[in-house]
Amino acid sequence: MRATLDKLISWTGLLMALVLLVAGVLLLWASSFAHDQVKTQLTDQHITMPEGDALETQAQKDALEQYAGEKMTTGAQAKAYADHYILVHMNAASGGKTYSEVSGEYMAMSSDPNADQAKVEELGQLRQTMFMGSTLRGLLLNAYAFDTLASIAFWASIASFIGAALLAVLGVFGLRHAREVARAEA
């Protein structure tokens, strides 16, 4: 009876090792795919990280100097650029207002027949700038998110491989133990 139980537990462990091995391979593939896609998509944009006088504040220098002059290829670079370059310029242009707020002002002012047309036009240009900045910032932050998910998948694959190896070793020891118990019972 004990030998049968050892075999059952051992074969279950070996089956789980196989499942973890397959999961590890799939997670490693997902990690590689996502990292490659992020790098390819960012490289295709030909964005060069700002340097020198383009870094106006100490916060910008702290976040961006490490990448100064490099081509953007990683999620970390994309996040730094989005949060410390694009957002800073959007806030400077709009006085800290979001695209939604600027667009609402534009819609209200453009529907007013008594509104100063020069101000309406200026607000329309700011609205377009904010739209483009918000869109680019959102896309870059999505690249950062996918790059982060790729890193998590990589570490999960390592954990799966370790778990598979551990369960395989324990399964083999369990089967050996079952054989010894069967001999002792006989």
C-alpha cells in the first residue's frame, strides 16, 4: 500500500514538473517576444533621448541624464521620456491642465459667437499640442508596461524551471523510495 501511494505521489510530481517546464518555456518565449516587440517599435520611432540644454529642470536631469543622447529602445527609457520630458512640456504649455480640460475650454470658446477668434485659434493649437503629447505619452507608457510584463514573465519562467527541476528530483527520489518500500514489503 505504501509503495502504491509513493508511486502515485511521485508520478503526480513528475507530471507537475512537466507542466511547469512547459509553462517556463512559454513564459520565456512571451518574455522574449514582448521585449523584442518593444525594442523594435521604439527603435522604429527614431527618438533620441534629450541631452544638455534640453534638460531644463533638476528632476529632468535626474531622470534623463543616464540616457542622454541614446536612441530610445527600452521601456524604462520610454517611461522616463514620457514622464519627465513630454509631460513637463505639456504642463508648461497648458499651465498644468490636461488635454480634456483644454479641449473643454476650446469647445466652449469656439461655440461662443462673441469669443475673440485669435484666442480661439490659440486655444485650438494648444488643444492639438495637448492631444499629440497625450497620445505619444500614452503610447510610450504602454511600451513601458509591456516591457515590465516581459520582465515579470522572464522571472516567472525562471521560477517555473526551478520548480520543474525540484519536482523532477523529488519525483525520481519518490519512485526510488517506492521501489525500496516494495522490496521491503515483499
